[in-house]
Amino acid sequence: MLGLAISKIQKMGGIFRDLWCAMVLTLKLLCNNIIALGTDLMTHIAQSIKLLFAKIKLSIGLCRVRFIIVELLIRAGLLLVLQTLGRIGTQLATIACKIRQHVLSLLKQGS
């Protein structure tokens, strides 16, 4: 009877050992899948970040170009304004001189 009990215990031990081996192998497979999926996901995330960085860099470059164009247009506008003001100032100085001369001639005629 003791031999039968020992044999059943050994069988049960073998079954448990086989179950543990199967569970360990399943757990190992799951860990490998998790690691593989995690690595794949991290690769996709890195590629997405790289793509977004490239788009941001391109956008910054386009903004720089637009700012340079705006700066050049402002400079051109200021030069045009300065030239126009210079012309108007010269005309006003000429008109003021003519008015002064005209007033002086009128004063001489009246005396």
C-alpha cells in the first residue's frame, strides 16, 4: 500500500513538474512577446518623433524665410517713406523760400 501511495505521489509530482514546465514556457513566451511588441512600439514612437521633429524643423525654416521677407519689405517701405519725406521736405523748403521772397518783394513795393 505504501508503494502505491509513493507511486501516486511520484506521478502527481511528475504532473506538477510538467505543469510547472508548461507554465514557465508559457510565461517565457509571453515575456518574449511583450519584449518584442515593446521594442516594436518604441521603434514606431521613435520614428514618429523623428518625423514630427523634421516637420517642426521645416516649419521653423519656412517661418524664418517669411520673417526675412517681411523684414526686407519693411526696410523697403521705410526707404520709400524716407525718400517721399525728403522730397516733400525739399518742396516745403522751396515753397517757404518762395513765400519769403514774395513777402519781401511785396513789402518793398508797399514802402
